[in-house]
Amino acid sequence: MNPFAYCPHCGTPLETRSIRGQERPSCHTCGFVHFEDPKVAVGVLVVDTGRTLLVKRAVSPRLGYWALPAGFMDAGELPEEAARREVQEETGLEVELDGLIAIDRLPHPEKKGILLTYRGRVAGGRLHPQDDVSAAAWFAASTIPWDELAFETTRQILQAWATPG
């Protein structure tokens, strides 16, 4: 999807040309080329006494399905800051992060980018769903709602966590 029909610098209608091996909107008058920046999202596998925290999505895509607390980074924010913020915004919990556990493509087909998933543990707060989730709950490995998971990335992270080894 092209966000520009006209050059944001000189107003000339943009045309699509092959630049650096990809078709990109560009301006033949001033040389502007639109390079699509990737979206960066963060998620957290929050673990506490043999259970993990999942949230039920209250927004599209995958409305009503369970996922890890996650969301998009803001400009100027470090990934770790964004991960802690997203957990707090969605669940009311404050977390400490124990490291990066996965880097994946975003599970959103309409958004190109990466998902950084961290492992975390509760450091404070009180669990209550908020922001863009309708529920937040703790699940033991044996009670994970496998048929109700929102994304394949969530499934992969949970399978790795639930498999002893």
C-alpha cells in the first residue's frame, strides 16, 4: 500500500520504479524514494510459579483470541521499555525482563516488521485487563487454550515454554 500519491517534497505524482531490487514509489523530478520502514512490536512471556500470562484480544486482528501481552514500539522508545509498557498497559502488572527469547516476523499480514519477544516476571501491580484486551489470565502449561491462540508466534513461544528440556 503506497502512503503517497504525490512526492512529499515537490508535489510531482510518484511513479513506481525498481530501486535496489524492489518496486518503490519514487519521484522522477527531485529523486525522492519512499522506503517503507518496518514496524517493530514487542511481546512478553510473563512467567510466575509455573504459569504464564495470556491476554484476550479486544481488537482486530484476531479479536477474542488469546495472545501474549504485546504491542508496537513508539518512536524513540527502547524495545525493553516498550515491552514493560505494553504489559503494564494491557494487564496492570509491572514486569522485570529476563532477556530476549525470540525474534520473528510480525504475525500481522498487513504490517511488515519484526516481533521481539522477551521473558519476564512480575515485579508489582495488580492484574486487571485494560487497554486493548478484554481478559487477562494465568495458565499452566496443561490449561493453555491451544485452539484459541491468536497467532502462530504465540503458539511457538508457548510450546517452547511448555516443553520441558
